[in-house]
Amino acid sequence: MKLLHLDSGLFEKQSISRQLSARIVEHLQDSLSELEIVYRDLVATPPSHLSGEIMAGAGVSEQERNGLQHREAQVTEALLEEFLSADVIVIGAPMYNFTIPSQLKAWLDRILQAGRTFRYTENGPVGLAGGRQVIIASSRGGIYSQGPDAENDFQERYLRAVFSLIGIDDVTVIRAEGVAMGDEARESAVASAQAAIAQAVKPRQAA
């Protein structure tokens, strides 16, 4: 079984999402006898954000691409192959300004590819990347799962939407929220998330 582990928390040593994603991977390693892991730190080596030039290069032949377009097409292909070869994807995804880090968005922009991970039909898009398991380690400074700020959750809701687009409905979220609301709240949130990993993260055999 192959696992792709992604982190997008900006602060390596302080990041709760990184801490939780690492624990999820450890839990899966303990549960599965053979697990091949590919790790990508989207902050240390971020994909370039899409530009008009990069997008234009995707729609022409290799011979027509300039140097930048050629290099970026290779990056896109490498990221797609990493993703498509994985049975399980573990993502450390903190909430920044109600949504996900831009580095994670840049990665998603490379794998959300019409014709590769979804296709358009007369009845709307159809996912082509189903059969995979996605586990998200989510951290939030405030409380967004309920209460007055729930409508501002464009983090977990967005991630579920984009994975649904490409046909992945097996999405588990391990959440630590309220981590900026004092030391006690932070410790409680992390402890609850750690306990949830053992209860909610269920490895499955590759198809």
C-alpha cells in the first residue's frame, strides 16, 4: 500500500497540523505491515501558483512550450503521478484566514486536472480518482465546527468539495480547534484530536 503524506503548516516546530499528520502516519504504520510512504512538505518545496503562462502551456504540445512551461508541466506531472499512485493521502491542513494555506491550494490546482482526475459530462463533472482514502489533520485557532463562526469554514468544507469533485468520498477529518484560545484550550484540543486518531482512522487494504 502506498501513502502520500503532505504538510502545509507554515511553522515546522509549532504546527499542530504537522504534529497530527505525523501521528496519523505513525498510526497507519503500526496498523499496516507494509506501507510505502512518500512525503512532501508543501512549504519547503511549494509548487508555483498557477499563472496565465503556465495554464497556456498545459494546452499546447511539448514542442510549443517555452522553458518555463516545460518545467512547470514536469512539476504538474510529477505531482499527479505521486497522487494517483497513492492509496491513502494524509494532509496536514491548518486554517489560515478561514481557508487553507496557499501552498496547499497550489498543490490542489495541479492535481485537479480535467481528463486526469475528473471529466466534464453533459450532466456535470465526474470524478476519476475514486477508490482512495483521504485523511485530513485540521487545526483551527477558533471554533468553526459549530456556533456563530461555522459559516466561515472555507477550510474543511472546501477540501471535502474538491475531493468529491475528483470522486473521493472516503474523507476523514481529525480536528483540533480552538488552539489559539489559551494554553488549556490548546492542550485539550490536541489531546482530543490524538484520541480521535486511534478511534476514527481506520486503515484499509489497497484495492
